[in-house]
Amino acid sequence: MLNAIPFYITKISVKSVQWLTGLVYFWLVRLPLGYWKKAITANVFFEGGWATYVTARNLFEPLYQDYTVMGRVLGPIFRIGRVLIGIVIHLILLILEIIGFLLFLGFVWLAPVWFVVNLFIWNQ
Amino acid sequence: MESAQVEINQINCDTCRGSGWVNSLDNACQQCGGKGYVQEVRGIKLYWGEKMRAVPPLIRKSIRRLSAIIEIGSWALGLLFTIVGGLNLYDSLKAHQNLKPNLHFLFDLFFAGWATAFFWLGLFLMVVVLYHRAVFMKRKPISLLEKDYQYILADQFKQKNKPIAIDISQSADLKTLQVLANALDLAYSKNQAPNTMHLLYALMMDSQVHQLFQKLEIPVNQFIKQAGRDMVFNQATKNIALDGTYKNYLFQAFWEAVKTDEPTIKPKNLLFVIISQDFFRPILNKYTIQAEDFHNVSLWNKYKNLKVTNFLSKKSYKKPPHHIMNRSWSAVQTKTLDQFSTDLTDYARVGWLLPLVNRDKEMRMLTRVLQRSSKNNILLIGQEGSGRDAMARGLARRIVRNKVPSLLRDKRLVKLNVGALGVGGGDGSLLKARVEAIMAELIKTKNVIIYIPDIHNLSKVKSVTSMDIISFLAPLFSKSVIQVIGSTTLKGYRRHIEPRGEFAQTFDTIKIQELDKENSLKVLSIQIPIMEKANRVTITYSAAEEAIDKSRQFITNKLLPQKAIDVLAEAIVRAKNTKGKSLVTKNEVLEVFSEKTGIPVTKIGRDEAEELLNLEREIAKKVIGQPQAVKNTAAAIRRMRVRIGESERPIAVFMFLGPTGVGKTELSKALAQVYFGSRDRMTRIDMSEFATPYDLERLIGDSLGNVKGQLTESVRINPFSLVLLDEFEKAHPRVWDLFLQIFDDGRITDGQGRVVNFTNTILIATSNVGSRLILTTLEQGISIDKVKPQIKTELMKKFRPEFLNRFDDIIIFNALTHENIKQIALIEIKQLNQRLETEQGVTVKLTDQALDYLAKIGYSPEYGARFLKRTIRDKVEDAIVVGILKQKYQRGSEIVIDKHDMESQNR
């Protein structure tokens, strides 16, 4: 039965199915994941300079090798401040990224849905 | 990874001839299951899954055009929809009060009605086209560096859970597939069965491959013509397919890519495979190129667009940004250190440091020592230009890229500018204060590894308190509170560091050796793009190769690759300024060497083989009556030069034996002219002046430099010359021992500890040992060959056998015959004529009787032809001078001198 179908028709059909399934996967999975992959680099870049995690890990290390009592007291205070600022900036970035994601969802990801929906809404 | 240990079985299907299909692409071959050509490795079947066939060029072109039209159309449509729909949307939103964003606004935005549906459709369409272009159509080859491939050749191979068949075409670059398609189409259009030539031609169409040929100075069209000349082209079969022959090439390219850690099979891999075929060897030989050269040139492109290439080519003195605080706020500010140092990690962070070539072993040792808890200081010992600084730069790059053990992460590698430390303080006290401040900062900050180049220079500095810097540093270094990488030369280490036991003990040493030719080429492949960009020139591969080869031969006081880089820099200036061109070829490099060494460019560039073959003929023109000596000398030099690998010896070492005036010096001069291009390239040393052991100093110089070494200085200044050691037997045996070393190693250390290289010299010792015997033999009319053993015995009595063995040949000169003297006289008269003609406009001619008479009185058995010149001056020149003064001869006249004219000169 299959042998009766010309080769190019089989090939075009297979390719079309591949194209469509690929598009669905791209739209549903790769696009949103790709967005987050790109978005998260902002946090990574910030962390590379601010080192919130490294500071938190060395919370009780005195600053600049100052092992005096004052140094030991001041160290954690400054470090806590830095960690807090870091967390806030990370959160701000995250919020911006979420807003960006929502915009992406609304204007790109759901574009086909809006197309279909708007097609059936009669203009006033 | 070693593929040699893995057995590879090849299976080529006979039915489909390796293509995997019969009649049409979808009809898989029943015999082989559609795989066609298979290589079986450790039970895994590797095959080329991508089925290809030739397509008429018109169809392929049409398909390409159609898909381009569809793609551009979709983009245009998407954009149009978005704009039109967007305008409609804006229109409908205008009805909203003041366009304030609220829930109603949002509702109106997304549910505006059918007229705005175009806007969403347009957006959707554009993303779909993007998907089609960037995802669906983009070929994403499976990287060969992935585990799926790497385990095939891994030592710890386990069959369990591994695939039984792998399609290697999944790892081919899109360009490789295009090359294959082009090759098949080409065969189709010519109605020929596809062969290597079609593939080569298709490869040439690839821009990267084309560039490789350009860099190698190979004219592509000429190359293809020559390659195709002997190729057999068969008539095309019904289906032109990717068959077993092509697949074999592809598999070779695959293994090549796997072995060289390339992620995909690229057209250049295919090119390397094709070029390496035996068939191409004679053609490559014509261009004096090897298949390996293509590999090296391909490296050049790799480094072309690096950030460091752009930065260094601009010759900028910009400093990279320096962060006072480190990430964890644990380090201390290092003000004094920053003032007198360069932070290499700062440079590495912005990508301004060059990559390191072939120092993996040394780098492993370096990081291992730096991790230790004690004695964790390193001393890099090597000559200037051996790459000690490059090691430090390499470490900085690794630190920044986190490619170092955890203990070294986040560290700063700082290069101390020792020269700047002492500036402004005459007595050394300021220097000491600065060093102390720096050390205090280092101890406190803990995150700095300090690199002190030429650390031995520190020992030369003493402060007013008479305590030198090293005495101050040694205890600090030994406590491991500071991590130091020092660099020094072997001489500096021996003289200044080793004697200071406590200081030397704090270091572990790593010797940095000179790079070999192959790795020097790699360094050049990094350096050349920088030079090209900075000077806006193109440097050909042969220029680079020649710079390395010739600098190895002619520049002995510097190391590779630095000396080759210096030569190329000069060649660039020469090409640009003198010739006004932007292409630096082999010729410019040769000209630089000619200028540096004083040897004519024709000599340097000439094929040495040709020169060696003509050696005998050239010398024989100048030396009369010594055919055997000439023959032996030429043969010995030939022997020496052809013996590859023994380059650590002088070019040749001879001993010339024979009575005075038989042509020993003349042969030496002729040799200097033929081999080094000038008779002046000869240093003559009278060895009878070195008859006592104390004379050795005059030969190699004294340690303070007051007495210059007669031998060492002349060879240092003129390393490409002939050294004639006259009356060698009269020197003191201790002087002979000195030469024993020169003859053997081709080098000697002079009084001041500098190594003088003799590998570009010819050494000739002359001796009168056995002269009496030769003369007696001559008087008795016996052939010299018969007394040779006796002469050798006499030599053995004089010199030790191990000494005589060092000579490449001991050549015994004949005594001259009357005929020889006549020939020599003729040569002398010829030279006299040249002088006379230019200065006085007259020529001289000797009658046969006159020539006979001249030869008779100009020669004596005891002094040979030594007095011939004087006799010609007395008998011929004087007669002419008197005639000229008396205005006897007019310009243009020929003076004929007869025997009695000369006899009358006696009176």
C-alpha cells in the first residue's frame, strides 16, 4: 500500500508533520524556556560582581583581614547589609523579568489565541 | 584518545556501491539495509545516513530561489499584517478614555475585534518564519565532543547501554553537505562518474578552503589543472550518488575531526584527507608544501578575530580597569604594589592576554606547586625569549577562567616592575623601603601571587645597611606567607641564586625550554594575525615557515619563536616601506636574513642541494693541481650536510696536510667564496702563536673582558665563516683540547661565559706534518698515495687518535707540477690583465717561452707556488710599468712579453 504512494508525497508529508510538531514544541516549550534562559543571565551578571552568595558564605569573616574586635563586629554588619541589598536587587530583577515574561506571554506566546478570538469578535 | 589501538572494519555494499539506495533515494538497498558503507568499531556500526544524489543544477537553483521567495514573502506579509492590524488596534483603543491602562483597557487591547486580528496574525507569522529559519532549517550537528562520540575511542570502553549504530552525517557541518552536493552536481553536469577531482573542485568553492590556498601561495586554478591532468574520468552511471569512495573520504574526515577535537566535520577536514592522498604528493612537492601545512594555516583563521588580536594590533597603552575590592571583601588594598606592578589578571579579565601554546606539562607543575602549603614558590628558569612571561600570562588567563584548582581561584597574579622599584633612590634604601611596603601589603592581603621577572637582579641591589634585598626576602618566602613566581636565566640562577642557599631553597624550579618548530608555528599563528592587523599586511605561510627555518639556522643567540617573530617584523617593514607592498612573502624574509648575516640573498635562498652538487666544479675553477683534495673536501661537506639530525656540529672540520705553497690556503679561500659567498669570510689564526697553555686566554678571551678572544670574537661577529687554523701542530695540547669540544659540540663558552656557536662555520686545520716525506717522495718521483700510510703514522705520533677522529677528512695535498704552475701563472696573468685594462687601457700577453720561464723561476719544491705572485710582479709588472712611464704603449695596445724581456729584468 505504502509503496504505491510516490516518494515525494511521503517525504513532504513526513517533513510537514515534523515541521508542525517542531513548531508546537518550539512555541510551547522552547520559547518560554528560552526567555528565562536569557532573562536569568541578568541575575548571573549581577551576582558576578556583587557576590551576594559569596558574601553570605563569609558572613562572619572580618572585612579586609581586620581581625581586631572592631573588625569582627563590623564585618557581619556590613556583610549583612550587602547581602540584603543583593537580595533586593535580585528580587527587583526577578520582578522585571516576570513583567517581561507576562508581556511576552500576552504579545507573543498567546498571539495565535488572540488571533482566533479576535477573528470572531465583530467590531463595533 | 588513540585511534590506532582501535580496530576499524570497513564494509562497502556491492549492490548499491555504498550509496545505501538503488534507483531512487527512497528505495533503500535491501542488501545493506540502506547504510551502504559502514565502519565497524568495537561492535558499533558507524554509517553516513544522509542520502544524497546529483540534481540538475537548474532544479537545485530553482528550489533555492523558491524557498527564498517564500521566506521573504512571509516576512513581508507578517510585517504588513502587524502594521495594518496595529493601526486598526490603535484606532479602536482611541475610543478608550485618555488611553489609561486599566482593566477595560486591557480587555480592549486583547479583544478589540476582527479588524485587529491581523495584528496578532502578523506577529504570529513572523515568529513562525523565525522558527522555520532559525530552528527547523538550521542544521544543528551533534557535536563530536559529546560523550556519544568520545567513548568510541576511550580506553575504558563498555559496550553496555551504548547504541549499536551511529549516523555520523548528523555531525557534519552544513557547508560540508553543500560541498558534497556541489561535487555530485558537478559530476552530473560533466556526465562523469564522481571522483576526487569533483570533490576537490567543490571544496575550492568553499571560502575557508580558498583562503587556505591563498595563504599557502598556491594558485587555485593552476593546482586544479595539475591535479586533474593525470586523473581518469569515467563515464557517468545512471544514478550519481554519494557512494563508497566519497563515504570513505567522509569517514577519514570524521576520524580526523574526532582526533583534532573539532566539534563537527568541516570542509577543511575533508580537504586535509584529500590532500593527504598519495596522488597529491607530487603536486604538493612542486609547491614545496606538505599536507601538514594546511593544518597549521587553518589555525591562523582561528585566531583572526580574537579580542586580544584586536587589542594588541591597535598598539594601545590603555590599562584595563582595576577593582580595588575583591568579590568577598576579604583582600586589602595594595597601594604600593599597584604603583610598581601590572595586574595580569586584570588584563586577562578583559581578554587582552594571548593564549599559551604547548606548556601543559609546565602549567600542571606550576599549579601543583602553588597549591602546596609549604615551599610553594616557583622559579621559572629559561633563556630570554623562552616563554617565561608567557607562562605567567597563561596562569592569569586560567585564574580568570576558573580553570585552576579551588585554592588559586579569585587570586590576583601581579607582575612586579623591578626596574621601577629602584627609580629615585640612589643608595638603595628607597628600594628596600618600597620592597618592605610591598611585602607588608602582600602578607596582609593574602590573595596575591606575585610574579618577579628576572628575580636574580634583586640580588645585585644592596642598601646602605649593606643588607641586600634577597637576605630580606628569603625568610619571608620560606615561611610561605607570600606566593612568588620568579623567573631567571640559567646563568642568573647559577651566579646569583644558587650560591644563596637559603634563598634558592624557598623555590621549586621549572625549566622552560625553547619551543620546537611545530609549536613555534602555532605561536606564530597567534602572533601573525596581530601583526597583519597592526600593519595592514598579509603574511604568507611560506614567509612564516622560512622565518622559523632560517632563524633556526642563522640566529643562534636568540630563541624560537621570538627570533622568527623579530624577523617577520623586519620583513613587514621591508615590504611596506622599501617595496611599498602589503604582501610579505618568503623573499622579504630572505632579504632580512641576507642583511643580518651579510650572506648574499641568492646564497641564502638558493637550494642547498644544488649548491652542494656544484661545489666541486666551483672550487676546481679556483684551485689548480689538487683534484683529489678538491674532490675530498666537496665530498666531505656533502656528506656532512646530508646527514640530517647532526646539526650540533660545525658544517665541516678538515685537516689539510702538505708542503708550503701547494694551495691549502687557496682551497680554504675558494671554499669560503663558494660556500659563504666571499673570500673575506675567512678568519686565519696562526696557531704557532698559541704554543703555551697561557695563550688560551687570547683565543677565548678573559673573564673580565680585557682580552678579546681571537677565535671567539671573530666567530661571534661573523658566525657564517671559515676558520683557518694555520700550523695547527704548533699549538699547545691544551689548545687542542679546546678544539676537541668545538669539533664535537659546535659550541664553546668564551672567557665571559657566553656561548659561541660554531655550527655555521667550516673549520680547517693545516699542518706541515709529513711535508718532508711528501717532498722526498716528489723528488724520487713516487706517487703520494704510496706514502699516505706513513704520513698517517706520523700524524698519530703527533696527535691523539680521538682528536684525529674528530676530523671529517684528513686531506693530503700533492706537490705542484710544472704544468700546474703554468696554469696558476695564467690565472694570475688574467687577473693582472683585468686590472691593467681598467686602469691603463692596455693588456699583456705572455709567449709560451715566457710562461714556461715564469713557471720555472716562480716555483721551488720547498716553498711551492708561494713566490709566483712576487715573480710576476718583479718580472712582468715592473717591465710594463717602465714601458708605461716611457709612454711606450698607447691605450688599447696589447703588450707581448717574451722570455728575454723577463731575463733582461734580472740585469
